[in-house]
Amino acid sequence: MQISNGYTVHLLEGLYCYLRRLLFKVLCVGEVPNHIAFIMDGNRRFAKKNNLAEGEGHKAGFSALLSILRYCYELGVKYVTVYAFSIDNFRRKPKDVQSLMELMRQKIEELLQQESIINEYGVRLHFIGNISMLSEPVRVAVDKAMRVTAHNNHRVLFICVAYTSRDEMVHAVYQSCKQKWSHLNGEEPSKVVKNGVFENKVEKHSVPPPSSCSLIELVDVERNMYMAVAPDPDILIRTSGEARLSNFLLWQAGTCPLYAPSSLWPEIGLRHLVLAVLNFQKYHHYLENKKEKKKHKNF
């Protein structure tokens, strides 16, 4: 009986996978987003809702992340960005912050396991934010993850930790001032350290070289943003029904649609991704025109 049940489950899983791939083929008839960003909101509320320990909510959220990454990569999305840990989260109780740091370290190591989705799809990991604020064990895990996956070039997963848009903008302005001062004084600019570690070799996207003007210009700031290593997101998805950005990708998300399903992050599924992509396809040409107008205005 157990063998029969196991065979049935395996058969149903195979059928679900087949139907999902057919669905993605239909979606690919339209424009497929190149970059999707996620605000993973609702892990603690999920735990409370289901009478679980708070840490169990975050573990359920990690499982949801693996599922949504698989869906994105099967669909053909190259870049995925997730908001994993805000600088504002450091205001929580020290015990809670320490628990989250340890959980983060464990999950980074899980991502690097041989059978993980990272190796299956050839995903490069890139951590975005003020990495120096993280605990030392997490910084070591972050550095290892970026080095180990540096050869992967099929997909890229950006994980924003110790990040806020406000901090990103301050960082960009500071680096711009520093580089402009060096240029005006005829000095060689020092090797840029991004995210607390020497910058991994990730291609820049549509960012012009620094201006020769003595004043700091828009191009100088943009090339020093943490997220200069990726194109702007095409879709931003925030779970739990909150239609706000919470200091996430404020510079980059000016023209991308926001999709805010009421489901908590551990409850996110295939249907949410499909609805977000259909909405993106509906307004794609309009949004592209907005981007072009913005580009011509800036340059």
C-alpha cells in the first residue's frame, strides 16, 4: 500500500511539473520579465497564524523562496532580487537579530550544497548591502558564496542584506565624491570595495563611464549604486498585501509595476507569479515607453 501511495505521489508530481512547463511555454509567447524583485514579507505573521515558533516562519519562508526561484528560472527570468534583511531589522531585540544571523548563515550554506537549485540552474549569488554590518560568521559565508558561484553565468540571484535604499544612495554619493576628488587631484582612484568585500566581477548594466565634469552628475551616482550590477527590475512583488516599498530599490523601481498579493510570503505560489507576469505583459509597452522617456531626459 505504501509503495502504491509513493508511486501515485511521484506520478502526480511529474504531471504537475509537466503542466507547469506547458503553462510557461504559453507565457513565453509574450514578453518575459528579465528581472523580478521580491519583498519577502510575512514570515513572522505566518508563524503566529499557524501557532509556530517565530524561527519556523522564516524556515517556511526559505522553502517558499526555493520554490519561487525554480518557477522564475523555469520561466526564463535571468535576474531575481530578494529583500532578505533590512538595516532597520537591527533595531529588533539583540537575541532576535542573533537568531536571524545564524539562520541566514545556515541558509547560505544550504544554497551552496551540491544538489541545491543554485547548482542545478547555474546561479551566481551576489549579496547587496552594507555587508560590514553583518556578524563575522555571516560575512564569511557571504564571501564564500560569492566566490564559489562566481563562475556561474546562466542566472543571478541578488540577496539584499543589511540594505536600505537610503544607505545605498548615501554610499553612491560618498563614492562619487571620493572618485571625483581623486580625479580632480590627478590621483589614481583606489580599488572600489562594494558591499564590504572587493567587488565580484558582475557585468554593469547601461551605466555610462564617469563624467569628466568637475561636478558630480547623475551618471556618477548611478555607477556607484549597489544595484548597478543589474538591470532595473521589471516587476516588484511584495507579499502580505502591503503596497509600499519599505526603503527597497527606491532608485531602481520607478517604472516597474508593484504586485501585492494578500498572501504571506511562505504562502506564495505559482499562481502569484503567473498573475504578476500577466499584469507585466499587459502594460509592458507602456512601461517601456516610460523608461525610454526617462533615459532621454537623463542623458
